[in-house]
Amino acid sequence: MNSLNPEEKELLESVEKEEWESVENLSQEIKRYQTYASHQINQQKIEVTLSVEDSQKIQNLSQKLGQSIANSSQEILHKYLQGELIEREQ
């Protein structure tokens, strides 16, 4: 136990005191969290600077859709890259 950091020691002590309970459908829960992890690993963070006008439009759209700004932005970019959104002719 000497090679453990303080957080690991605390966790081990908690397990030894039987403070943890197993969840129902353990294999199903493991698969669910593995899916979450693989989705997170497959995502790449990209920072973008937008004009105030564009930023406001995304915020308004997000509110209408009941989504976070990040999710709305991700959806717009994804649809554009898939060819589902095209630029309007002016």
C-alpha cells in the first residue's frame, strides 16, 4: 500500500470498508461506459473564433433547439462537412 498515492489509498480503504455497492446489470453498465469512453477518445477539440454576430446566431439556435452551444456548433459543422448544408447564393 506504500506505492499508492493519497487518492488511491482513500479509494482502497473505502472498498475495504465495503462502502461500495455493485450496480444492477454490471456487464451492460460496463459496455455503456466503454461506449462513452470510446466516443470521447475519438473526438478532437478544436477552438474557433467567431464574430459576435455568428456567435449570437449560434446561441439563438441553441436556445431554440434546447441544446448546448457546443452541441449545436458540432452539429452544424458535421452537417456542413457531410454536404447536408450548402451555402446560400446571395
